Amino acid sequence: MPHLAAKLPPLRSLVAFEAAARLSSLTAAAAELKITREAVSRHIRALEAHLGVKLFYRVHRAVTLTAAGGKFHGIVRQSLADIAAGAGAIRGRSRPAGITVATTIALASFWLTPRLATFRERHANVEIHVKISDASLDMLADGIDIALRYGDGKWKGLRAIRLFGVNSFPVCTPDYLRHALPLQKPADLLRHTLINLDGSAHVAEDWRWWLAGVGVKAPRSLRTLGFDSYANVIQAALDGQGVALGFSGLATDLIAGGRLVRPIDAELSRGLSVYLVTPRRSRAPRAAQSFIRWIISEASKSKRD
């Protein structure tokens, strides 16, 4: 199609433009695309020259879309997503049945991974690939069929099925509880080492939030041991290094197995839940549909347990 080819901007300039617009940063776009910042800037200048309009306002280290840029970004983003989805569907026909699942570190470590063996026993011919990240990945761009996310269930462009609600409560080992200072009410926690999940993404559900929520005024300095991974938080608790915040669904199996206990009954919730999400604009492959049915069944068992 010579006429179409003559009208289209270079594909690389469209990809660079989409990344810079989505991330509001030429530097971040360069890191994502694994090219230099200068290359991203060059691609965008070429695209602006091709269109004859300015697409970005450049403010210090950030970029913001012009009115024309905002309108064009919506078109480019959807078009590239459709191409990626179509290519993925065609590519999938020539491969064995496979599923790519994205989830957080905590959900992967303490909910999904321990249960995967039961799915694989029933569907031995299905390849499973798990992407683990506490960031919300772009499902279409990253070829993700299914994701398990924690939140309010409202994510643009995604269908969400609620799996289970989440409450938080103190947990420690039985041995720790036997040998530590008394731990019978929330205020007693101030005399213990509190194992904390650090990081800005988790500050809304850390120990200070929990203590305030149950009416305990925490001093400016708490005795804490902090990690940026929930897997490390729970491992430290299992090692008897202090008291961690357990989350229903994540700590449930460890409590049922007697490896952790709840020293006090108090619990708190932000009203958020774990959801299974899929892209709205694409139909899940047959293998993914089987996986979805299995996930929902496993979540129902968790709630009954």
C-alpha cells in the first residue's frame, strides 16, 4: 500500500511518542524503550514535523501534552494496543497453550504459588508464566492474560472479579509469643519489634496506620524492622524476629498450619479486596478461561476456610 505507507509516520516515532505521553517524561520513556533520551526526543521531533503540530510542552524535566497531542495520544495508544493484541493472538496459535499471569510479590508468594500445583495437575499441557511486580503493569502491552490486583476494583480498561476482602492483624510465631513480653492488647505492641513493609506504596497500610486505626498513639520512634518486600516481612516473623502485619488471604495458610498465630483479635481493613482482572478489549484464550475458573474456585475455598 504505497499511499498508506506515505501517509503513516515512522512506527518508532509513534512508539516513542506513546511512551513519553504515558509517562510524562522523555527520560522515563527512554528507560522503558531501552534507547537514549536524545533518541526519544529525535523521534518526537520527527513526528511533530510529519504532523505539522506541536505535541508536547516541555516543562523542566517533564513533558505535558498539548491539546493536539492529547487527542493523538488516545488514537496512537489504542491503535498500538490493537496491533499488539492481534499479533499476540496470531502468535499464540502457533505455540502450546500458555497463560501469562501478573501479580504482586505478596500474592505470588503466599497465595498463588502454593496453589499452582493443583492447576498444573489438571492442565499439564498449559504453560504458565508469572510476572511478579508491585507496579500495575500494562496488560495488553506486556502480553498479560490475567492479573491479580489489590485495590478497589476500578481499573480503566479492565474487567474485575472480586476474589476476597482483606483485613490486617498482628501475627507472630507461637514460640515468639511464649517467650516475648506480654501481648494481649494493641497497646502492648509498642513494647515489641514491629516488622514493617516499607515504601511509599505501602504507607497507607503500615504499622503506624494500623496502630492509629485501633486507637493506639504511637511514639515518634517505633521499634521497627523494615523490608520493602512482604516475603521478607513474613520470613522475619517466621524467624521469630518480631510481630508482623498479617493480611487475610496471605497469612491464612500459615495460621491454619500453626506456623503463625494471631496474638490479639483486633483487625483493620481499608475496604479493599483482591481482584482477578482481564483486559476488556480482548477475549481470554481457552487456557486462560480455565485458569480464571480455577482461580475463582480457589478463592471461594479460601473464604470458606
